[in-house]
Amino acid sequence: MQIILHRKVTCINIRYSLKLLLIMKLIALLIAVACVHVSADGLSQKIVVSVKDATLPNVFNRIEQQSGYKFFYDNKVIKKARNVTASLQSSSVQEIMDEILKNQPLTYTVVDKTIVVKKKVEKQSVPQSGLSPDLPPPGESANPGVQQGMEKRMQGMLIDKLTRAEQKDIAVRGTITNVAGESLPGVSILLKGAQLGTTSDENGKFQIDVPDQNARLVFSYVGYVSQEISVGATTVLEIRLAEDDKALEEVVVVGYGTQKKTSVTGAIATMKSDDVKNNPVPNLSSSLAGRLSGVYVSQASGAPGYAPPIRIRSVNTWKTTGNDPLYVIDGVIMDKRMFDALDYSEVENITVLKDAASGAIYGARAANGVVLVTTKRGTSGKFQLNYNYSYSFDNPSKIPSYVDARDMVRLNNYARTSRGIAPAYDAEEVAFFENNDPGRGWYTQAYIDPVLQRHSLSASGGSDKVKYFVAGSYFDQSAFIKNADFKKYNFRSNIDVNLTKNLTGTFNVAYNEGKKTRFAMQEDLDGFDTNPTFGSLWGRLLYYLPNTGPKTSDGKFINPGWIGNPLAFVEEGGSVTRTERNIAMVLGLTYNVPFVKGLSVSGKFSPNYEARTMKLHELKTTLYDVVKKGTNGAIFTDEIIGSIKSAYPNKERLVKTQEATNNYQLNFSANFTKQFGKHNIDAIAVYEQSEGKYDYFYGVRENFPLVQKDQFWATSSARADSYVDGTESETGRASYIGRIIYSYDDKYFLNATARRDGSMLFGPEYRWGLFPSVSAGWVLSKENFFKVRHIEFLKLRGSWGLAGNDAVGGWKWSESYGVNGDYLFGTTPQPRVGYNGIVNEKLTWEKTSELNVGFDTQIFDRFSLSGEYFKRHNYDILDTRIASLPNSFGGSMPPENYGIVDGHGYEIELGYNGNAGDVTYGIKGSFSYSNNKVKVRDVAQNAQDVDNPNGRPTDYIRMLVSSGIIRTSEQLDALPSGYTIYGKPAVLGIINFEDVNGAQGVPDGKIDDYDRQVLKGKHSLNPYTFGLNLRASWKGIGLDVFVQGVTGGSKLYDDGYSRRFFDGARPPSFWLDSWSPENVNAAYPQPVTWDASNDHLPSTFWLKNGSFLRFQNINLNYSLPKTLTKKIGMSAVSFYLSGANLLTLSKYDFHDPSVASMNAYPTMKTYTMGVNLSF
């Protein structure tokens, strides 16, 4: 470094003596000479920089780590620079700086141990020389004006330092961490209004001298919100910087690679696992609810281990299946079970590819969007150990309200006597239930306090040669009904190895095990899986058996009648245990071809094994008959008169099923990146192959001769008591994939992909399909003509793509036969071979073509805003045609690819980050809308228009339109003569409906199916969804509030009696305001016995607003000061309290609006306390 001082500019107008001035000039000269010597030595040291498409701040960080130099620059200037691709081995700092700033609008200057990067004023007329590209060699002056300006700045800095040395400065020191308490090295600390600054060391520590207590320090770091504080009387500072959610600077995961957010041209959404790390959930699906625009999560149950379905954007088909996205974990295609088996402690981030252009690179399985999961990996540096523990307790978010015993008796008697039927309870029974309510015991005796515990432990670290991340976790959640829980165990090891200079290896292994344990009850089984609604059991405990409790005073199960004793099933009826075990591995090699710059080739083998077992042990329970009092036997006493075995199950039995799936995925790829001038090219070619085998076995043995034990040795060995079944299948796919990404000056972007898929699910002539996409982006804010104030960044983008859906069942194109049934040969039954049905050789993929346009912008340096609009065209939907066939045909038509459904929607995300003194805060909101319309679907020839879905959304609502309750005789008399409602005459107190149609196309004076109407604008699914995340932190205290909601949908009320009055059971509380001659203005119709009226029919009377706003998560956390954690040998300690589902606001007040019905297992309010420790 060369500093030239001219005598003509060294005169300083200050009142110092000539001697003191000469001493200062001499000291300044000595400092300058020392700087020249140190800088020259430092810049000549050899370091290594090898980067690909890296931002300049990233490259600067690498130089800092190896050279000891610190960088100083203006973020706004650096942001406009192009990314860097370079491989410089054993080069000096000067050589590296010259190379990475070549063709950039930047230059640099070295001051002491700081490299100052700034905007290039004009192109240098002579080659760069010495240590500063701004300064020509001694004795030369290429630009005297520039030189003099630099001299003045340099001289000013030196004099400023010397002047401060004469003052009694205040030494301020401290530590800088992120909100998680992790040290931040390399943070820039500047004294505001002066040319003085420093940076934090590798432990986040810093020290700086300031002139007085009024000094203000500015802390800034790439990727974090800058913070400005006043020193005051404090000389030791604890600074916590919050991450800057300027997602435009992020690198995001896309199909088969990564891209900088600024270069993305499709529609994607991302979430970091840290966003939910303090909110214990059993699976990743639950954590996504409301957090990403265009992603819909239906949390229909709070049952332990329940994983809600995920939908991306609009529904693509009218079928109940075929709307699930594709899941990809670390580049390997998996199923949703594997996705939900992950623990969020092992996940780095989740990216959702929403449009067809982004997903087309996954071809035949990407029509419904793609969910990409990236797990955590190790980094070079010291060993780090993290431990998290949380303990939670749950309460049902909303328990439906039912009447007490007294009102139950009154309403049941009225429902009968008003129709001339004998009452259900006589005077003695009425008097008993006036003061007794034994039926409340069903719920209270079955209920236990549900708890949830979670432990996670992870270790990471490594060197330049080997990097590792190892993690394990344990999750345990119980239900609020006895003998039901869910446990999950996870282990993961991700290792990266630099085998040679150009060869790297990856080895990942993951194991997880999930176990659902539950009581055995027929209604709780879904096939042989456990039902997430608990088979309506918990609802039944509230209302089904109001006359008696579950047990006698000495604990024996009472026989309540035909339904059996549900609590006996829970406690003694056996058990069902479903266990899932998964092992996934990734073995990969990547070779950077040394003789072709920018070219790398890689191979990856990913085997995956999934095993699922189910053991069902069903036992009869012993029930005791007791003496009953009253005319109707409604009063159950404690006096036992006999016992019986429960009717369910028909036979005691032991069932065991085993499912095994063995898959592998093999990838070979070549990646090429090239930068020439302002042009950048990134291309990839991939061959992918996958195969899988599925094996299912099912075995049953009935009866237990001697011992009731859940082992086969205890069951009957008689052949008549045993039976087995099983099946096997195979799948196979091959794919050829190509993508090229071109950009010019980080301003114009073009992305083109194509995937050719082959699947054995389809016939040989229709096995291969091509799925292309193209997208483009334009960073308008980089244009010279764009002079819009306060808009720092604006990108416009558009995309089109074609994706497929092959989840349509396999081998339907091939004729097949099976052994089913018997025929008589003489008098002896013989097995019969049957034809499995007509086939369709032209069977192929369902397809989705999608157009997407969007924008991303940064406003006022703190606001980020993005928006999307999309149109989908789903065609070749597979379904069975509706055709008239003669009865003598003897078969059914095969499915065909014929259906069409179009969809559209929009999405908006808005964020803001800022700070006010020591407080940093952020707000992020998302809003989504999606809808669809059926274009082609078969309907029967004689179908009514109301049943024709064409031209309507897949979730359109058709039902009777209520005209209200018939309250008075005048209203009843005004009805047409012979007026009926589904064949029953109209009477006072019932619900009436609009008569709008009949068999002849005109109103006919009666209500029937012809009077059903399409409710315009009504949807059974909520088309709008939104989320709002508020966060703030202050001196180690953090608050995070997440609110989510849905709107625009309607919900049909349903209960255990399908909207009928609960004749013989405990009715919901709303029946207290039911019609009677004394209450003609009641809100609900007159209580009647089963089907005495048609009030229960689906109609607008029972259709309610399904919108809700939910405080999904509230989290309060505190991180101990760094000075304290260091004393106890830890790097970070934080504690947190959180609550989930704390409050739901909705006009739908029967039960939680997100669950299916009053009988469904409710969502839970969860209260959590936890601790995070880092060593």
C-alpha cells in the first residue's frame, strides 16, 4: 500500500504548536510506512478461493477467514454486482481481488487491515498496480483530482485517529450474537459520523473506542437487520441481531439444484425449520398450516400421530384421490409417510414448488406440486452440540355442549308426547334425573390428562476434509382417552467428505420408527389402521348413554344395552398397535472435472426400506346386568343380577399384518456452469431410474382356548379358526432430465427444462411422456431508465409448464384373471377363475398445464412483497365413463382419460423487518385464493341440472334452500293443498323449504329432490387462506405470534344423529331453544322422534359459515446473556413457553370448525415449556 502526502495539503488550521504538529506528522508517516509493510505482506500471502455462482459478500467472507483482512462496503452498491464463479488456488489476496472484481462496477482500496470496496467512478486508464487500484505508482499521477481526493480522505483518517489518541476515549466492548445466542463473527461496527470502525472476532467479540457517551454505534452484517444503538453509560454491550427476511438474497432449493432467490422465475415458497422449532408437533405436515401462500393444510383431528393432508393451490380433479403433492427428501422421491416421519430438528428448510414450470422437472408425478425437504448438514468449524427438551400438556380446543339430565328427560318426553307417543321417562324416572346425571361419568372416567414430551440431540462440525451432522429425537404424545398414544424415534447422520482435490462424497443414513397404540374397537378401525377420528368414540362418551354410568360402585362394567359399554372396550377390549419403521440412505460422489472448467459429474444411489406392521388383539369384555327401576327401566342401580360377554367382537381373535416396501433411486448427472462477461449459463443433464417392490401379508387366528395373550401360540390351532391373505406388486420408472438456466447481467433470466418419463403403470405404446417447461424473469430495477424512488428491487417473471399425475393405479391396461368364488362340479365346490374386467390399452397420465405470472419487490429497504397469478388446465383425468349398457353385457367399462378441470388463483406475501433501538421486529403475512371449474365430466342422461358438475367448481354445494320454520297456523294454512315434504305432510314447528321445481320443470306443491338448488358462490372448501407472523426481540427476550385462518367456505353441521333430534340420547344444547307452542320464535325446529320429520335433510338451515381465525402459535423465549453462558461452559441457553390453538374465532360455534363433525376427535390446545442448550 502506498500513501503519498504532499506538503501543500498538510497545513491544518488548529491551535497546536509547530513542534507538536511536526511530531504528529512524523507519527503519521511512521504509521503509513507500517501500513504499507503489513498490507504488502498480507496481500502477498497465498489463499484459496473456489466458488460457484457466489455472491460477493460470500466471497469476501471466505477471504476474511483465510487472510485476516476485513471488508468494508455499502450493501446497496454490492447488491448490484454480479455473482462470482472462480477457482483460484494458492493466489495472493491482490490477485483474487483483481479477479473477482474484473468486469464488475467496483474497485477497492486497502486501509490498514481493511479492504474498502466501492463503486468504480471511471475506468482506469492504466493497469492496476500496487495495493490500491485507485492510486498510481509513486511519482505518477494518472488523475490528479482523484489522487488528491484520496489523499485527503487518507490523511483525514490518520489525523482523526491521532486526534482521538489525544482524547480520553471510552472503551466499549461486547459480544454479538443472533437471536438464538450463536456468535456472529465479522460483524461491522461503525462509529456513526466518524471514520472509525471495527469488526467482531470469531467469537463475536469486539472492542471500539468512542469519544463520549453520546456516541452511536451501527452494527451491520450480511443477512441480518442492521442495528443502531446509543452507548450511554454502558461500556459492555450484548448485541443480538435478527435475521433479515429479505428473501431476495437467499439461496433456495429447487428441483435438482439450488438457485439464488433473485434468479428464480417460477412460483416457490420456503419455510425454515427454525420457524417452528419451539412448537412441538408430531409431523411436518402440521407445521405448514397457514405458513406458506398457496399451501392448504386441513387439520381435521388432534389425535396423536395424526398427519393432515396437504394440498397445493387448486384441486385438480373431482375424485377423492389424486390431489396429493410429490415429496422429495434430499433429492430422493419419497411418499408422505416418510415426509411425516421426519423430525423438524433434522430439517434445514422446506421448499414448495407450486407452479407446473417449477415442478415439471419431476415430470409425471408433479401435477399437484412438489414439496422439497433439505436436511441439515455439517459445516467446517468447532464441534457444536445442541439439545432441546419440551414438555406439553393438552386440552380439547372445544368440547361440544350437551344438555344436562333434567333437560334431556324433558326434551325426550316432549318429542314423544307432542306426537301422541308415550313418554320415555315416567314420573319416578323424571324425579330421579332431576337431581342425578349418571351419564356424565362416561366422559370423566375415560378422560386422562394428555401430555407430550420431546427430546432432540444433534451434533455437527468438521474440517475442510470431513463435515458431519448427527441427530436423534424422541417424541411421545398421549390422547385424552385412556390406552391411546403415539411415539416416534428418529436418527440421522449426514456426512460430507472431500476425498481428493476434485472428488467429494456424501453418505446419509436415516432411521425412524413410529408407533401408534390404541384400544381395540370396531368403529375405531379404518381397515386395519387406526382411525384419526377415534371412531366417533369420544363423542359417544358425551351423549350416547345418558341413563347410566360405565361402572358399578365396585368397578364392574355395566351392561347398558344394545350398544355395549365403550369404556369396557377402551380398558379391557384388547389393543391395536401399528408400527412403521423406515431406513433411508444416500450414497453420492461428485467429481469436478479439472480439465473442463465448470463441469462436474455425480452419481447417487438411494435405497429405501419401509416396513409396517399391525397387531390387532380383539377381546370380548364381561358386562354386568343390574337391577333397573322405573316403568321404562331408565334408572340403573348398583345391584348386580348377572353377567354376559359383549356382543363385539363376534369372535375373539389375533390379527397381524406385515407390509414391506423396498425401493431404490439411481441418479447420474452432469452439471456445467460458465460465466463469460455478463453472461451466465447453468446446465444440468440427469438420468434417473427407480424400482420398487411391495409385499403384504395378512394372518388371523380366532379364539383363545386357555390363555388370553396377544401371541399366536395362545390362539386356536384349528384350521377353521385360521385364514391368511397377501399380495405383491412391483413398480419401475426411468427418466431423462435436462435443464438450462441462462442469465445476463443478473438482469434477464431464462429457464428451460424437459423431462421424459417412462412408467410400467402404462402400456408399452403409451409408456413414455414428455413434460417441458419454460420460464423467464426480468429485474426491472436494474435498468438505467428505472428511477422509481424507494423501490430497491423489482423483478417480473412468468412461466409455463406441463406436469403429470401417474397415481392412477397400475396394470389397468393389461388383461388379467383371478381366482374368485366356486362352482359346483357335481356336488363338489371347485375354485373358479374369473376375468378381472375389460382393459384400456391407451391408459396414460393425467396432465396439468399451468401458466404463472408473478413479481418480487423490495420497497423502502424493509418491505418485501411478492405476488402470483396462475391458471391451470387439468386434462386426461382418469375416470369411468357413464354409459348405458344392457344388463346382458356382463361387465363394466374400463376407466378412460377424458376429464377436464380448470383452476385459477392468486397469492400475495408481504413482509417487513425493522428495529427501534434495541428492539428488532418483523411482520410477514400471506394470502391465497384458489378455485376451479369442471369443464368435462360425464353425467347420466336423465340427471337433473343441479347434479351436473360441468361449469361448476368441484366443491360446489347443492341442497334444499330453507324458507324457515313453520311457526304459526297462518303460515301452515298458506301452504298449497296436499303440500308434503318428501311425502310427509307439513306440520307446525318443522323446517320448510323453497318449492322451485318439479318433475315437469315447474313448482308442484311438494318438496323433493327436484327442489334442490345450486348455491351460487358457496364452497365446501375454503378458497381463501391467510397467515400472519409477528415477531419481536429485545435484549434476549423474543416473542413470536402466528395467526392463520381460512374463509369463503361453508360447513354443513353434522352430529351423531345426522342433524336429527337425539331421541333416546343427550341432545346438544342448542335444542333448548327449540320450537314449541310456548316458544314459536325459537331458533331450532320442534324435537321429534327419529324421522318423524325431514328437518335433518341437508339444507341451508344447517349450512353455516366455515371461516375461522386461529391463534395457531404464541411463543415467548429468553436467551441467557453470552457472558453468563460462557461461565457455565455453554455457547447458548434459551428457555421458551409456547401455546398452540389457544383461541379460535368463528361464527361456526357447534364445534371446532376445522374438524369434520361433533363426533370427530377435536384439535387440542397445547401448552409447552422447553429449553434449548448449545455446547
